[in-house]
Amino acid sequence: MNDSDKLLDLLPDVRDGLNRKERLVLYCLMQTQNEFKDRNVPTITLYGRVLEHIDMSQAEFQHILSKMVGLTRNSDDPTRPGQ
């Protein structure tokens, strides 16, 4: 993989703002939910499915999941509206 490919993995797509890895996590989640008949998918199962497609650290995977569900480093900030 050359430098331009690595850069393309990080850049968000103009259509939805997701980068390649984020889109892959969503794709694997959708496929696995279908297999589980729309039940909750265990995180470790999803991580395994993602690893079948792309190399990703556990920390990066957790960061993507947190970002997708709206959890950020400041999610426990009591000054945020709606808390």
C-alpha cells in the first residue's frame, strides 16, 4: 500500500463524511445484524468480521464505534446540553 492509498483511507467521502474504515464497520455491522436476524451483534464478533476485510487495531475499532454512537471524550461533560 503506497502513501496515496493510506491517505485515501483517512479522507472522508463527500457523500456521507465516512472514511473507508468507518464505512467498512457499518457494512460489516449490517451484514452481521442480518445473520443474527436483527438482534444485537456482540462487539467482538463485529471486530472479527471487520478484521476479515482490513487490518485495524482494537483501539481504532473502538474509536470508530464510539464516534458512530456519538460518544466522544467529552461525552461525560455535565455542561453539555441534554445531560
